[in-house]
Amino acid sequence: MTNYIKTLEAISAERAEKLQVLHERIEWMRAHLLSAKFVGVGADGDRKDWIATADVLRFVEELRSSI
């Protein structure tokens, strides 16, 4: 019974750590999307709120790899 509880505690700790990493990466992505790179109008008059799909795909892959 003790080994079973220790195993469950280890699994729980591992999942909590993975969840924390996911939260941190999501917050990093959110901060990136709110950065000056995507706010306002550029010097050429174009909107700066366009999102590079490569950035989004990279973020998604990072999230997927941390599961």
C-alpha cells in the first residue's frame, strides 16, 4: 500500500510540474501576442496586429511537446 501511495504521489507531482510548464508557456505566448510587435500601425502604415503562423505553430508544438 505504501508503494502505491508513493507512486500516486510521484505521478501527481509530475503532472503538476507539466501543468505549471504549460501555464508558463501559455503566459509567454499571451505576452508575446500583446507585445509591441503586434500593436498599432507600422511605419509603412500597415497594421501590426497580423500574427505570423510560424510563431503560432511553434508555440503549439512547444505546448504539445510538454504534455
